[in-house]
Amino acid sequence: MSRAKGDAAEAQAVRFLMERGCRILERNAYSRFGEIDIIAEKGGALRFVEVKSGTGFDPIYNITPTKLGRIVKTAHAWLKKSGSDLPWQIDAVIVRDDGIEWLENITF
């Protein structure tokens, strides 16, 4: 997938989350461990959101245990840097041709 398509999917995900009451804190947060696509807050909890999209296959399968491990490490780095003590979770937003799905509090 091209970077432009990935950026478009992330923009769709941001709009989708905002329409559902999320406040977007940051996009494309980097650490030495990896990247988190979207960091949002809703209901007093932080949400570290991975966005996946694609056609011809189910993009959910691109969220692997290795990827989740990197997200967790990056979330810890972000929390330390930000000084936040809010509860947090990892979410995924899956952008498909036929719609968007929000998977909340995913684990491995």
C-alpha cells in the first residue's frame, strides 16, 4: 500500500474516532520501538490506536503479536514522556472498502 493510501486511511480513522467522541492528542507518535498511528482520549482513558487498511484481504491480520509488542513499548515511552497517569488501552481501526470497524482494547 502506498503512503498516500495509508495517510488517507488514517485521516478517515481520525474523523471516525472524533465522530464517536474521541479527542485526538497526537498522530504518528514515534519512539525507538516503533510508531503509534493515533493517540486519543475518550471517557478519561487514553487510546493508542493502530490503523490498518487494505483491499483484497482482511487488514486485521496485519496486526501481529510482534506489532502489538512494539505498540505497547511505544505507549510506555509516550506515557513516560507525557507524564500521564490516565488508564490506557490499545485499539485498532480497520478501514475497508465497505466501512470502518473499531476494535477496542485489543490484546495478544
